[in-house]
Amino acid sequence: MLYLTACAATKTKPLPEKVAAMDIDALFKMSRFHCLTVMVCNALEACGTSLPACWKEEKSKAIRKNMLLDYERKKICDFMDQNGIRHMSLKGVVMKELYPGIGTRQMADNDILYDASYRRELAEFMKSSGYSVESLGKGAHDVFMKAPVLNFEMHSSLFGKNNKFYTYYENVESRLVSEPGSRYGYRFTDEDFYIYMTAHEYKHFSAGGTGLRSLLDRYIYLTAKPQLDFDYISEELKKPGISEFEKKAHSLALRVFSNAELPELNADEKKMLEYYLSSGTYGTMENVISNRMIEYNNDGKKVSKWRYMRERLFPGMDFYRENYPFCYKTKILIPAAWAARLFKAAVFNGKKIINEVRIVLRSDK
């Protein structure tokens, strides 16, 4: 997968003898795990490989979804322009324009930052457009879905209040410039978009992990924007404390994808690449638990499996401020939030919770 992704990124034709030795079924599963099926498929097609139908079906679905999201996003942004609602497209919506062809930057959803003082108006528009409201007024984004594949996350802020990047982006409007052709659309400068994508990647990297697509995004962006002002970027990244992470990810992305053949990596580079490869697009519960245990250890308090489970059952006040704001304001209702969380976990996430407990009990932390 790594070899073929690098081939697609550098427009290099894969060697037929290498492709012939690959396990195509295992390759498909791993490519789906990292949301890189279309990139890998394009590389395989470039050398004339005969592929099972699942590859072309996955590619067709990705292209169709990309087109549908583009069409629906234009309607949503037109509505916001007409009603004076400030908005900005985020993450994959921007990145997909830099990738080598439609559908190659696969996405589960579209993310848009908007002026949440118009939350009611936007929700009414989305409902009238056939969307169901999955989440509204909870956390950092509202979620709207339309069957079978459309999912929009409308962000009131770039990060939740309990995230280390919340303060950095609290006055994000000061960092934005007007989006050409839009009355109320905005965008980051190239440098500030890179800072944001680094912060977003770090959020996932330091929690459940993030997959090879994140590293590929970085490579694609760096090669598409060779004039980035890294003096400014480095100084800004020092503020939330992730300048070293950027340097390591920056170097690794260029080393991994600049050539089809993987160069010799040092021990730290190998460890970091293996973490990306083992995490998949959305991370793993094993990584979540391991990283939380490390975080607990760094705060100087005693670390144990029981502390982990206690803090999962009864989290700190930042959690309630973000997820149960009414209970946060009226502290006497926090036990009601405990009950609601336990009920939700038992009814909707029972298997996931059991799996988490098993992983914690197996942990050697």
C-alpha cells in the first residue's frame, strides 16, 4: 500500500513484478483501513493490473460521493451567502482540490466552520433540504445527514473547549481572508491552513492515532505549496507546543512519498511510520488507551487501570462543559449526566465498551 500510494502521488508507474507478488485481497483491506483505495487503485490500473470488482466499485463510490458532496455543499454555502452567514470549508474539502483527480482524496463527510448564532436558521434549511439532524448545539459541531452517503459537520468552533487548541483558535476570524466569489465565505492563508491541518492531525495522532492518509495530505500540501513561510509557521506552532511534531511529520512525509522506493529510515522514523500504518484513518482503541495512560503518567499522579476506568466513568468538568452544558451550568444535575452516559453506553455502545474494558485489563501500563 505504501509503495503504490507513493507511485500514485509521484505519477510513477509501479513495477509489474512487484505488483504480481502482492496479495491483492489483503491490499484492498489495508487500503480501505486507510481510506486510500482510490489512490492505490489508480496505481494498479496504471500498470494494467486486472482487479477484482470491489476495487472499481470502491472507486466509483468515492467519485460519486465526492460529486454529491460538492453539489450539496454549494447549495449550503449559497444559502449562507444569501443570509449573511460567515462560513469556511475545512480539511478534506480543501485538500481534495490538490489531489491528482476526483475521488482520490476520499472523505466520510464535509466539514464547514460557520457562524453558529445562525444555528436555528441553518438547521431549518438543512431539514427542508432532506437532512436529518443527528446532533445540534452539542460540542464543537452540528451534524446533518441525508441517506445514503451525505454527512455534513457544521462547526461552531474548530476545536472543543476541552482541547488544547481551543484557546489558539478562539478568535479564528482574525486569521481569515475572503474567499473569492463568495459574499460571506472565508478561508485560511496557505500558512494558516497548514497550521490548522497540523493541529487537527496532532489531535488525532495523540489520541487514537491517525493513518497514512494524514501523512499523504501533508506531502500533497507541501508539494503543492512550495513557497510556504516556515519561519511564521514554526513560530505559530510553538504557541500550542507542536512545532517538534510538525518537523518530524514534515520530514517523514517527504521521505516516504517523494520516491516510490522507501528510503532507509532511522529508528524514530520507523516507529512513527509504523504508528501511522497501524492506526488506520480513525485510530484504534488500543492507541487511545495507551496514550491516555501516558498522559496520566506525565501529570505526576499514580497511573493504574482502575484510575483510567474511574476517569472514563466520572470525567472532569471540562467534559461536561463540552458535552452536557446544561448540567455543567447546573452542577446538581451532573448525576443525571452520569446516568444518561451509562444508559447510552449500554444501549448503543455495549460491544465497544466491553472491548475497551478488555483492552484496559490486558494493558501492562
